[in-house]
Amino acid sequence: MSFWGGLGKALLNIGTGGISGAIGAGLGGLSQGQAQNRGNKFEGQLALQNLLMQRDQQGFQNSLMREQEGRTGTSDAWRKLLSAQHMLNPAQMPSLSPYALPQRQASDAERTGADALTQQVLARLQGGNPIPSFQQSPMTVDPKLLDPGIFERIAGYASPALSLYGARRG
């Protein structure tokens, strides 16, 4: 029952139970409204908890993707390191044929690029996974939402007492 419902009930009780009966009915309506508000707050808290659980599930999926990316990135970095080192230190190829061309030497730009790639790849391999790990958030329901407030308690107790008093007087 809302505030207006409690007010309507109070106005009806003026004629039957007097002023104290009307006050009692009004307080009862207010108490009932407070209880409904508490229920709505609890439903909101449950919806929030559901959203947090979905967020945590998405976070877990993200952590799995992070680990996969870490393994893939490490393998890729290792291959690039081998390639850069092969460019800097080519293996000598035996000349099996008198018509074989001599091995091409790397240019200065290729050597500089291979050195830079080697530094980047070593930093990646020694630094570990660059994606931060997943942190789970706590999920709790606020217990204060379940407890009635002081006004709700007083109105809940005073409502029947004043209604009874008004009925006896009238």
C-alpha cells in the first residue's frame, strides 16, 4: 500500500474510528509502503548481483583469452627472435655447384631492424604476459536492505494500537 492508499484509509477511518483510528490507519499505510520499498531495494540488489556475476564470468573468459594470447605471443616472439638472429648471423652455405651464387649479405638497414626486433622480442619474452590478470570482485547483498527502519518499526507497532484505541473510543 502506498502513501496515498494509507491516506485514503486514514480518511475513511476518521468517520468510524476517530482521529486516533485515522492516525493508526495512516501509520499502517506508511509502514506498508516502507516494507514495499525495502522489497524493491532487495530486488534491485539481486539484479545488481546478477550483473556482477555476468561481469565476473566475462572477466574469467577474458583471463582465458589472456592466457591464450600469452602463449601465442610467446611463440610468435620466439620465431621472430630466431628470424632476426638468422638475419644477423647467417649460416655459411657450402658451394656445391660451380654455378651457385654467393650468399647475399644483409644491408645496414636490415641489420639495424633485426637488432631493434631482437631487443623488442627479448623484452617481451623476459617481461611475461603484458595483459594484466583478472581480478574477481566481491559480491554481497547489503544486509541493511533487509532490516526495517526505525520509522517503519514504530509505525508498524503504533498502527494497530491506535486503530484499536480509535475503535474502542468510537
